[in-house]
Amino acid sequence: MSNAWENELAGGFEALLGRPLGAYPAEAEYAVYCWDDETSAMMMESFLGGSLDLAAIARGELPGGEGGGEGGGEMPFGWDQWDLDPGRSLWLFDEGAFELFGAAIGEELRGVSTVHDGASAVSGADFARVLAAHGGELEGIEAGELAFRGRWLQRARTDGTLFDAMRTATWTMAGPEHLASLSPGAEVEPERDEALAGVSDARLRDHLRMLCLTAHWARGDGAYFLGAGEYPPELRWIADQPGHEPVAGWEFGEGQGSSGVFAVKAPIGPQS
């Protein structure tokens, strides 16, 4: 990717955020999290059903062959285009969920969880490690029931910089040939439209406009941009953690999906 295109992208991100990328703390790690209403059930089935290499996830290894960051997925703004980091993703369980795993597994999961506001977070790596240690006890656990008690907050694989986090969050990982066109008749939030007017590349401008549609239009296409420093309610648990500052957030469809970029200055870990 050329320096000229990277500069164009940086200018587009700065137009969205309303400030230079260099104004954000350089010492922070920038992470992208996303949630959608179908993936939690699918991932619970995968963790309990043996289709994942739990030992590899527990070791923090990254799966190959996912996403690829090269565009070309089924939808222009689909999670399938992202490389995901299952070990640093989070399971967010409500009160009482651990009881559904049985006494031994439930107790171990409580021990590696971080509790806040009535919900307990377990990293994908810790979840995989505990399940792998109890492989013979997983068959009787009801994945469907647990899916209603847990939320899978996926973390995308990035290099930790704000530039790469914004590139991932806006599906601009590849070159300009993979950008989305503005849908015919689509309505962009006027404030965002004005902010993006200075983006010189028309293809990039329209692609970013598709991620700044009005709330009505974003119900069926593109996304609704919540704004700089904002985050969707599904990711509030992350925003509430010490050392986690929201940078930008989006909502998709009629509450079916959301994503956010966060500046991370301290890791999430179990409460002492």
C-alpha cells in the first residue's frame, strides 16, 4: 500500500474523529471490538462442540485462514473480512451463567473472570484453557441455553496502532479497489457529510459516508456512526474498564451489530 494512499486514509480518519491521529496517546494500544446477535451462539457451539483448537487459543495463537484483511467477503462491511483474535476476545456472562457449566468448570471460570456491573468477563484464552482441562465434561453442557446468558465480544487482530485500528474498523484494510460505493438514495448524517467533504478521494469519501448513514438508513445498509469518543451500549462493559477509553463507535442494522475502537492503557484482568 502506497504512502500516498495511507496519507489519504489518515486524512479520512481524522475527518471522522475531528482531530489529528497524532493527538491521541501514542503509548496506548488501540483495539477494535465488535458484537453481533448471531455470533455468540455460533461461538458457544464452537467452543463446546470441539470444532476449535482450544489448546491453541489458550496459548494465544492466532487462527489462520480467517478474514485476511483483503476485502472480498460476502458483505462490504462484514466481520468475515477481519482477522480475529479469539484469545483476547471476551465472553461476557450474566449472573448465574457459570452454574450452567457445572460446579467444577463454573468455579474455575469464576476464578479467571473480571466482574463489573453484574456481568463477568472471561477472556477467550482463559475460557479455552478451562474447557480444554475438562474436555470429558463438556458433552452435557447446553450451548443454546448459555448463548442467552453470554455475549461474545470479538476482538479484531490489529498491530496496536490507532491507524490500523481505524483501518480495520472502517474496512479500509486493502486498497481503494475494495471500497464500497454509496448506495443509491442513501442518506448520510449531515454533520458527518460535512466533515467528510474534505476527503479528496471520492471513492474513500463515499466508502466512509456509508459508515455514517442516518439511523434510518443504517437499519438496512452501511452503519450509523455514533461519533468520536462514543461507543455502542453492547460494548459498555469494555468502556467501563480502567484504562479503556472509547475512540469511536458504530451501530449496524436494527440493533443486530456494533463495533468500537478503544485506546487501551491497562489490560483487562480478574479482580483481586
